[in-house]
Amino acid sequence: MTKNHDIAFLSTQEDKPTILPLDGTRVELLRLRIPKHLYGRQVKLDGFLQSNFAVAGFENDVELTSFPYKYELAYQVMVESAEANLTMASPLLLDTVSGVQQPAQFDVEHNTNPNFTISIPCLAGDLVLMASVVETQGGVEGAFVNTRSMNALLF
């Protein structure tokens, strides 16, 4: 006999900027705390984040030409168990932004807004969104995440 549960909805969001080191260090962006009485349930998790970065301007004495840039962000949802162990809840997801920076005497800000939806068959801990900068080219600097959110339906 299966046990019927009411559907539970949990949500979290953050607007405070979090710096993303360009050396590939993984940082925690967001944590969705799951009450213990909801452990064991199936979860459908939707989320998004906004990652920002700048492309450095040119020096005054450099001939102004356009140049390519690339910014690659890796992010992943993890489950943190009661023993503080992190296990993968999603594959490693990548978001790449590339383009050509036109001549400018100032820094130009760009952003990317990846979305994700994952299913977890039997949840047993808090959900943690982690991210790192995988690769940069062409004067990319000042990477940070501004807005991010996660919404979970627990069945």
C-alpha cells in the first residue's frame, strides 16, 4: 500500500551578488532547506540564475579593433545529506556566452540567464546550487551571480 502525501511547495531566492572566481573555484549560490518530514519524496525542481561579467575596455594607446570573447559557466544542483556530504542531483550543466567586443573605451557588461528543471526520485537532504567559471577568453572579468531562485514541488 502506498502512502498518499499532500503536495508541498518550497521556494527560495537571493538577489545579493556572489562573486565567481575566474580560477574555477566552485561556490554555493543558493540553498533550499528541506524539512526532514519531507525526506523520501519525489521532487520536481525549477530554477534559474543570472550571471554577469564584464569585457574589459581598450587602453587609449591601443589601436581599436574588435576582438572575440568567451565566458563559460558550469552549474549543478547537489543534495546535501545530514552528514554534510554533497551528492549530484543533476548533471554538470554548462552555459556559454561568446561574441565579439566592439571597440570601446570602457568596460561592457554582459549577462546570461540559464534555467534548469530536474527531477529527483527520493530526496534526502537540502538542495544546493553550485557554480564555477570554467573558461574565459578575450578580457572577461568581474564575474558574479546576481539573482537566482529555486522552486520545488514535492510529491
